[in-house]
Amino acid sequence: MELGFLGPLFERKGPWASVYFDTRTASEDAAARHQLNAKSARDRLRDQGADDATCRAVYDRLLALSRGPEPPAHAVFATGGEVVLDTELTVQPPGGGPVAVWQALPHTGPLVELVDSDPPALVAYIDRKGAEFELTGPFGAQPAGGVTGSDWPVHRTPSADWSERHFQTRVENTWEHNAAEIADELRIRWEKCGAEVLVLAGDARERSSVHDRLPPDLRERTVQAEHGVRADSRADGPASNTAGGRRLLADEVAGARAQYARQRAADVMERFQAGRSPGGEGRIDAAEGVPALVEAAREHRVGVLLVRPDGPDARREVWVGDEPGQIALRRSETQYLGATEPSPARADDALLRSAAATGADVLCVRDSDIPEGVPRDLPDGGLGALLRWPHEGAPQGGGAGGGQHATR
């Protein structure tokens, strides 16, 4: 899970209103229920001490949300009388009513399992004349440029005449030239767009020609789709199978993203299990438990934050200041970090803020993603991390390798 979209939440001081709101229509009185739930969220925030302006801003935004099965829910974050972020969820929040929280930090912990966290994919719609690119990720699909190659000659003729055979050779050369240009442009786009999966759509010959010209490391991340042609790259494209083709291609792209996410999760969990044990020099590459993670977060050592949603450590109280690095186990410790007025916060919210500020990745640990041979209850307590560089030991009171969370 990439946390860049949460940036606006950490550029302003709180306190924050955080609301997780179901927008599905499951009854004939959906409109009335929608309004009732919006009012319930507003009243819960007010009861927790939220100011009237922020309560009103949240209420107005919730009322304005579209009702329907897609997306099934939204997360709304507000402070100072203004909604700062409204993001779609791919899974509805648990429970019957809205989740509404007023606290020092945005309550981002639930996002780990409620948003689309599969990696983005760069999709290339290829034909003999060029390609159009699209970046597909958690927030839908966006155009990502394209490339136009030579447009003549691109069509073969059935004649066996020598001059026609010569013409057909030129056609072949044009195809190969265009495939090379598309592959070069894909390599450049790949390095800039942040995608982790490449999907090639189009006729089998053209996409295979492009695939063969990709750098080896990019080919390993590439999937050739069976559906979708370049005309399908626009909703109003001229192909007669535009709508059906896009639906089938969308399923293939989603499958490619999900497969890569599963492979990556399995790799991270195997590395985490191995990293919990000290190496030859007594250093460890992983941390678990709130004390160890707080120390790692302060030192910007968290490379991948692991969160098991049902783990008890997510709800543990820590103390935070206005800056992401101001996080401590006890209130008195934050004063040494420069926070004169620390506030209590949930451990998962504080660690996610730190991860977002330092560019760390986040992995939601699900049982289905844990490979064979890795214990199902890792990380111990529900929170863990792969470290950016090895650590020589665990802090007093817990962490990887000792104390509260002992290494298995």
C-alpha cells in the first residue's frame, strides 16, 4: 500500500474528524437512511468534542456522497471546519453504522484493509501504428500518454509478385520499428509512473513483438492480456466490442495486480520471518511490537510497515507531537523529542503517519497471503516492520528478538 495520497492529512495540525461511511443502497428508504447515518456521524463527533464548523463540514460532505454499490463506502477526514480528504473505499466498514472518531491524529488505521492496496499497473493498448498508455490503480484509470510510430506501410497484400513481396518486407520492417519504439517508450514511462505491473493489450503479434523488446527486468513484471485492443482504450472507441472488451480487460488487469500483490506479500512475510532472528553479527532486519516500532519510526528505519488488522497492538496508546517523528511510549518522552504538548494516539495511526512521512510502504497482512512455513500469527501483536538497515538489538520492554515479543 502506497501512502502518498494521505499526504494532505499530515501537512496540517489536528485534531481531526475521521468518518468511515457506508454508501450502499440496500433498501427502499436508502435516502432517509443515508441522511440518518450522516446525522449520527455528526452527532458522534460533536459528543467527542469536535467543533461545530468541522461537524457541519463533515455532515455536508456525507450528505453529498453518491449512493450505490460502487464504491461501497468512503472515508472522510476533516479539521478546522474543512474536509481535507475524501477517499473511496473498496470494502465497507464493519458494523451497522458509520465509524466517527475525533482525535489528535487522523484515524487512518482502518484504511489498511478497506482501500484497494494492490499495486498500480501500466496498461499499453498496442496496434501496428503505436500505442496508448493508461495507469490503473486504487483510484481508477488515468491516461499516461502514448507513442505513434510509422504509419506506412502497415498492411500486407496477398500477392506473390516480387514487388509485392518486397512491399511486404517493408511492412514487416515497419511493424518491427514501431514495436521497438513502443518498447522504448514503455521503459521510460515505467520508470516515471510508479507502476509495479505492466499489462500489454492488443493483437497477439504486436504485443508479443513489444514484449520481446522490453528489458529483461521489465519483462518479469509484464502480463500479456487476451482482451482489449487499442480502439478499446477509450470508452467511446470505434470498436464494436469496446464495452465488453474493456470489462474483460479490466478483469485481467485486476487479476494481474492482485497476483503481484500476493507474490509480494509472500516475499515480505518470508523476509520478515527470517529477519526476526539475529544474523551472524547479532543484527536483526525486522522489528515487531510497539516499543521496537516506535524506536524504528523515530530513527526512520521502517522500510515496510506490516499491519495485521486483528492484532491487539494497533490499539495500544502512544504519545505524539505535531511532527511525524515525535512519537513515544510515554508522555514524558515526547518532550525530549521537541513536543511541548503531546497527545495520546493509537499506535497504528501514529506509525502510519510516520510511514507516510518517510516514504515507507505498508502491507496489510492477511491469512490468505501468508506462504506455507510462515506462522499465521506474525507479526507478533499485529504490528511489525522490515527495516531499512539492520539493528543490533531490541529496545527495553519488547520488540524483535526479546522482551515482550520473543522471537520464535
